[in-house]
Amino acid sequence: MKVLVLGGDGYLGWPTAMHLSEQGHQVTAVDNYLRRNLSRDENVEALYPTPDLVERAAIWKQHTGKDIGVRIGNLCDWDFLAGVFAEAGPECVIHYAEQPSAPYSMLNRETATLTLQNNLNATANVIFAVKEFCPTAHIIKLGTMGEYGTPNIDIEEGWLDIEHNGRKERFLYPRAAGSLYHTTKVQDTDLLWFYVRTWGLCITDLMQGPVYGIHTDESRHSESLLPFFNYDELFGTVLNRFIVQAVVGYPLTVYGKGGQTRGYLNIRDTLQCVRLALENPAAQGELRIMNQFTETLSVNDLAELVRDAGTATGLDVRIKPVENPRKELEEHYYNPRHSKFSELGLQPTLLTREILVEMLETVSRYADNIDTGKILGKNATWAK
Ligand SMILES: NC(=O)c1ccc[n+]([C@@H]2O[C@H](COP(=O)([O-])OP(=O)(O)OC[C@H]3O[C@@H](n4cnc5c(N)ncnc54)[C@H](O)[C@@H]3O)[C@@H](O)[C@H]2O)c1
């Protein structure tokens, strides 16, 4: 299949591009290096340097003989995006290309505006491009479990049946995002749903939980093929940060009571889920929503698992609760469904000690690069 991976330089985009190329798809990766530039501007660069997208595609070709096309440009620039779609003629469009950090979106007015404009314009342009150039292509869009928030009832997979005054209707499950970034994802879902109703597009919106991990099957060829790995509070996800903290003897910083529970998944399972969605597309005129995670864990659970794995490898790991910079419930009910991917055949990679030890060992090789001053950084608070 001809596949566009938008955001193909990113933490998830690059491993996805390699995975689908390995499976025999004709992949073009598109990116404008926004993520690299923001990390550099905020002085929170990743744990190890990663070659740029053009260089990575060349390294991939050297090891596998397979081509990944590369286009560098901004999805918000219609002329650029139209050119990419006209040339690539995609049958499937995987849309990762957004500003993905909740804390970054909450830093100040400029970062909030960048997040709003970038994410909504990029998504709108992708919809317009599909309508104009390939109206039957399947859009796979990355949303987040954070769209739902932490309601005091079970979370369904995207939709909720409501009975009101004796009549029934199916609505998008109520969203209650906890940051501006998450709010842009809610707005994306609304845009997608509007254009499915209006133009009969074919869309899968994936409500993904926080992802952890470094290695995928395709990165075995060379460490130069590993994805970015951020460990700062702006761009590092919680488990990736804890691993780095454990390696340098920095206490695992649990925000507040640590009862914040989310649905997590290994980066290998992100690839599996996206591939399963691609191989089993939504119907034309359908907005299919799937919850993409494999297990629910609290921040305290994660800290304890990392401490156990670290201790097993001879590290001295301590856990330290710190004041919570975020506005969020620290103890809450959390019961999201996630059966649709199991039904499609997902084989979960659960968070075992073995997986944690592999991550600790990889990060240890780059221990000299870790700048502990970047772990808590500006400690952005939601109230600013
Ligand atoms: N990583 C996670 O834990 C996680 C969890 C849930 C959802 N998601 C979502 O998955 C997607 C990928 O996440 P990630 O962690 O790989 O983020 P990332 O920042 O590493 O990747 C996103 C990529 O998109 C590019 N990009 C952003 N705006 C662009 C634009 N206007 N034009 C061209 N390229 C642009 C960035 O440069 C970056 O390389 C995001 O949409 C994110 O919100 C991620």
C-alpha cells in the first residue's frame, strides 16, 4: 500500500515508517522538524543525537535495501501538503504530526498558540488534502486517551449510547481534556467527525495512552535508527523519564499522591496497533475510534516497577513525591475499555521486569549524556 507517515521524524513516526517499510508498504515520511526545533529552543534535547530524517532513510536503505521517501515541510502550508499528496497518491495516511506535549502547551501564551494553530491547521489540511486528492484513502489519526480525562464512570471506546426522555442516540463519548494539548486532540476528533458526516471520509481515530520504550524490531540493524528519547518534563513521557532518573541516581519524582492512573503501551505495540488499523480499515463514511493501550498503571505503580528492576540491576533507586505541577486528580476511578485491538489480534507487550531492564541497560550506555538539570527543568505549572 502507498502510505504517508505524517510526523515521520518523531518518536513514533520514524519507527512506524520503518515497520511499514519492512512489511512491504511504499512509505513516504513527512516532517518539518518542529519537535527537534522545540526541544532545542527549550534546551531539552534528547538523550542521544539522532540523524535527521534524510540520513535515517539512507541508513535504513543501507541495511535493508528498502526505500523510505522523505519530504521536509510544514503540513500547515497547503501548497507543500498538496504537492506531497498529488505526488504520493496515498491509500493510507497516518497522521502523527502535532505538537504532542501537554506541559509545553501550558507554558505560556506563545506555546499555547503554537499548539492550537499547528495541531488544528495540520489536521484540517490533512482532511482537505484527502478530500481533494484521495477521498477513499484511510486516515489513521493519533488522538489520546487524555481526551476523555478521568471521569467517574467507565470509559467506552469513543462512543456512548444515551437514553434521554425515552429516546436513544449514540454520541461521541464526553471529552474532558486536562491540558490545552489534549484539548486540541478533542477538537481534532470533532473536525474528523464533522467531515466524516459531511464528506463520507474513512477515518480511524486512535485514543492512545502514554507510550514507553526505545527498541523496535526494525531498530536492531543500527543504534542510529533508534527514535528520539526525551527525559525532560516537557517532552519525556513518565516511564521514559523514570528510567533515566533511575540510571543517574536521581529520585523518581512522583507528582503529588501518585494515584494518577493511565493506560500505557510499549512502543512496539503502537506499531502493532497502527499496522492492525491499516490492515483492517474503517468503512467509508465511518469514524472508527479505538482505545490504544495495553494495561492501566498508576504513577506509583510505575515508580515501584522501575525501583524493583533498578534494584535487580544493582542501582540505588529512590522514590520522591514532589508537588504536582499539573491540575489533575491524584486519586480517581479509571476503567477504560480496550477490546477492539484485541479483537483485531493485538498481542500485548506488557511491562515486565525484562522490558524495564532492557531499557535501563540501553539508557545506561548514554548515562554520560544525562543532564540532571533538565529533568525537572522549569517545572511548568498549569496555573501560570
Ligand atoms: N508518545 C506518546 O506517548 C503519545 C501518546 C498519545 C498520543 N500521542 C500522539 O502521537 C503522535 C506522535 O507522538 P510522538 O511522541 O511521536 O511525538 P513527536 O513530537 O516525536 O512526533 C511528532 C512529529 O510531527 C512533526 N510535526 C509536528 N507538526 C508538524 C507540522 N505542522 N508539519 C510537519 N511535521 C510536523 C514533529 O516535528 C515531530 O517529528 C502525536 O500526535 C501525539 O500527540 C503520543
